[in-house]
Amino acid sequence: MTSKRLLNALEYPEVDSFNIKDDTSFRKIVVWLEKNKIKRAPYPLEPINSPEWRKTYEKYKKFLGCPENITNDEESLQWLAGYAVQEEYSKKKDVLKKHVAEETATKNIPDIKTENPLDTLDFYGNDFTDGINKVAKLLNITPHPNPTITLKAVKHIVTNRLTQHALKNPDKYITKGTPFPLQDADLGFDLSDPVLKQAAKILRMLYIQDLRHLQTKANELIVAVQNITANPKTDTRLGKVGF
């Protein structure tokens, strides 16, 4: 199970015995992740036997930016564990940067200052994460725990939907039609992990979309070549047909 692998990487002490279907076990994991890894809750998540715990937990998920379509405990745990892994990486990244800076300072390396502000931008800092999440919210994009992935999603929308040509001709860029019933789609093979199964369906749909784009480009190329080779204009003096 993906959640178990993430918890194992985070060194959760009861990783071999936890039961995701047990409510008490699930609450203990959430509290442990917050106290030891995430450390962002604006209010306590204990005691876990409180009748208001679920209500507090939903507010906590919303505070962290968990997508609203993640509702069951298994998917929630995977998202929280992924968030915790990202937090751990950010902390270790800062330590590594410090060691590199100290090592570099001991060597005779010229100090070159860049004039490009993007070169000194911390893509995992709180300021950048908050800023890119605000932009994503304006574009109706669900933020990802990794801010660079959120940035890629924002870039995709901006470069495809917000160009001058797209704004003047929205009908050419806005997809219309009946939404594809992804939940009812047949993957073709079975996966026991529901999160992996959902991801596999999405990847399959994206792959099919890429194939359709490739087919469209191939058809356009064939038509362009036919327009040249089928040109009836003939110059017998040059022994050429067409251009």
C-alpha cells in the first residue's frame, strides 16, 4: 500500500501494525504526522477520542490545502503522508544548502551575483508556496503539496488559455461537451490500491489524448504534402512538376 511505504519512509513507529480501517489507528497516525512531521496545525488534534475530532480534522485538512474530492480515510492518509514527506524534504534541503554554503565558503571561488531574481528564488519556501497557491486558487486549480507541480499546472493554464489569441478566440481553446465518466471507466486491469487505480485511469486518458494530438498532426502533415505533390502546375522546360 502506498500509504504504508510513505509512513515507513517517515519512520512511523507502528507502520507494521496499523490498520487504516480502524478509526482509532487512523486518528493516531494523523496526530503523529502533525506532531512529528508537519507541525502546522493552528489548533490541537488531541484527544483522539473527542466527539468533535472529525470536525476538527476536516478543518485541519482544509487548512493544509487538501483537495475537497479526497474524502475517505485511505486517500486522506496518503495525501497527508505525502505532505509530510514534502515537509521533511524541505527541512533537509535547508540543512544541505547550509553545508554546501559552508563548504563553498572555504574555497577560493569568485563571488558572482546574478541579476536574475529567479536564480535566488526559493521554490520550496513558504512565501513562494503561499503565492503560487493563491494564483492557483484564482485559476480554479487544486494546489499540490509540491509547489513546483502546482507551478507547472499554472503555467499550463496560462500558456494555453490566457494568451492574447486564446482570449480573443475562447471557443477554440475551451473544451466543450459532456464530461468523461472517469469513475465508471474500465481500466483494463485490476489494482488493489484505489488511489493507484484512479491515477492509472487518469494517465491512460492523458495517453489517449496525446495519441489523438499526434494523429491530428500526422493528418495535417499528410494533407500538406498532398497539396504540394498534387499541384497540376507543370513546367516542361525544367522537367518539373509542381514546385
